[in-house]
Amino acid sequence: MNPYEMNAAIAAITNWLYANLSKKDFFFLSVVLSEMSKSMFSMEILRGICRIEEHAEEHKEHTEEKKS
């Protein structure tokens, strides 16, 4: 799926939800999805930081072994 198709699909789903949910339910769902999105993004950032730290530790151990 390319970015244009994804954007069209998201717009279609959003329009369907807007047309079929009550204002209260639509607002509630938008808040839940927004919070979930932020949480998922944060998890990926933290995963990347952990990988960088793990890689740095492995590199440090590897260079120390070569010095010995």
C-alpha cells in the first residue's frame, strides 16, 4: 500500500465513523486512538534507544576483547 492509498483508506474510515457514530462516541474514539498512537510512537522511540545502547555496549565489549 502506498502513502496515497493509505491516506485515502484512513479518510474513508474516518468519514464512515463520523457518519455512523454519535458525536460522543466519535469524540471518545478519536481520543482513544490519539492516545494509542502517541503510546505506540513512544514505544518505538524507546525501542530504538535501547537498541542503540545495546549496540554501544556490544561494541565496547568487542573492542575491549581486541585490546586484551
